[in-house]
Amino acid sequence: MISDQELLGGLARGEAEAVAALYRHHGARMVAFARRYVSGAGIAEDVVSGLLGRWLERPPRVREADRLVAFLATSVYHASVDWVRRERAEQGRPPRIPGSETERRAPAAREDLRDRLRAALEMLSADERTLLETHYGRALTTEECMELLGISRAAFHQRLHRARVHLAELLK
Amino acid sequence: MNLTELDKLLESVELHVRTETLVSAWELTDELERKRGVVLVVTMLARPGMEERLELATREFIAATLRLPGALGSSLHRPESDPRTLLLMERFESEESFARHMASDYFARLQLEQRTLLAAPVQVVFLERG
């Protein structure tokens, strides 16, 4: 049985065998995970095979301390989000908020906004971030977030509202 | 900033999701019931000077493959580290569709063309099979 570190090492060296072993051991979970963020099982399969193809072309940057699960979760999440974004662009659909303040800003101003957002997020508690990652990042379902934080549905909505207010205040 | 402005901001500037949240989501994800198909990667090493012809022939092969019922995907990848190598990733919904693919005219045509285009026999690695 190949270890997680051996798999990550093989991936970083661009070995096709490592990509194959990764898919054999984790492919079903990768597809199920992608399915959370894209609309359809076939699309989730496409997202995962596209990701493997990119790794074959350009080996992913893997740090020695990376855990395989963390590496796979972040890679599949970002591949899924990218797929959704690309799909919208290919369908000629407008940005999610056409003509919004951020869309109109120059790249430097947008980057500044991202920096301010990053800094504001750092000032929130871990629970507040989990609530916002559920609401805005769709990383978890509402039920999963409630379970992780050990709170009821009513408390979820109340605390999410407070977290949004807190973040908005930090961004003033 | 009010909450409407915040919502607009976070629709246009994606919220960074922490790794630990994604790991929690991963651990809460149940593997789906899915039919196992055939997934493989074919490695082809072109003879020097034959890279473009091999790519063209393989792209025609891919176009034909994708017209075959049961072919779920076929994509070509060129590793940045080795421009003479082409990697073909293929997905089929079943052994039967994979067998039809291997018995097709376009498959035989590519094999014939490969005799003059390849520097070494193709290598096939199965990622999933049945």
C-alpha cells in the first residue's frame, strides 16, 4: 500500500503512476466531493479528470508538510469553482454582479479590496469564518455547519447575521 | 458598508475558504454510488520531429472517440517538462464501450500511423477498470 507522502511525492514529480494510484485510492471520494459544488455527477467526473490532466501536464506544487486530504480537498474545491466560473464565461453569462462596484474598479483597486477583505477575515473568530465560508463560499451545507458548530438552525441564522454585520463593520 | 453591499462584494470577490473547512467538508462527504467504468492514461513518446504530426493524428482520434456511444471523455496533455511526450486520458462508461473503442476503425488507423510517429511503444496505465 502506497503511503500518502509517497503519493504526494510522486505527484510533485509528475509521475503518471502516482496520478493513477491517487485516482484508484481516492477517485471516488474526489468525484463525490466535486459533486458538492457542481451540478451533475458527469460534470464532477469531468472536473476530476480535468484536474488529473492538469497534474500530468504540470505537476502540482506540493509542500513536504502537506497532508494528502488537505491537498485533495483544496485542489478539488478550486477545480470545481473554476469549472463553474469557466462555464458561466463560456455561456456568455455576465459576471454575477454586473456593473457592481468591484467590477468597475481598476485591477489595483480590486486587489486592494481583496487585501482588506483578507485582513478583515483574519480578525473574525474561527466560528464566524466557518459561518461565512458556508454562506458565501458554499464550502459546507447549512446542516453540516450546524453540526460542526453544535448549534440549532435558529442559532445558525442568528450567528450568521452577526458574523456578516461584524465583517461589514470591519470593512467600513 | 451595509449588508447588501457586503453581499455584492462577496459575490464579485470570492471569499477565501480555509483549508480546515474544506477538510471538514471532505470528511463529511460520503462516496456516491457510482458505476465504475474504464479510465486510462496512454503515454506516447514522439520520434524527434514528429511531435506535431503525432498530436494532429491523436486529436483526430479523440474527435472520433468522442462520437462513440459510451465514451465519456478523451483529452490530450503535453507535460511541460517533456515536449516529445503526449498523454492521452480516456474515460469509458463500461468495458463494452471500451472494447468497441479498441475494435473501431479509427483505433486501427491511429495504431498504423503510430508506427512512423512513435519512438517507443505506448504505455497504458489503468486508473479504473470495471
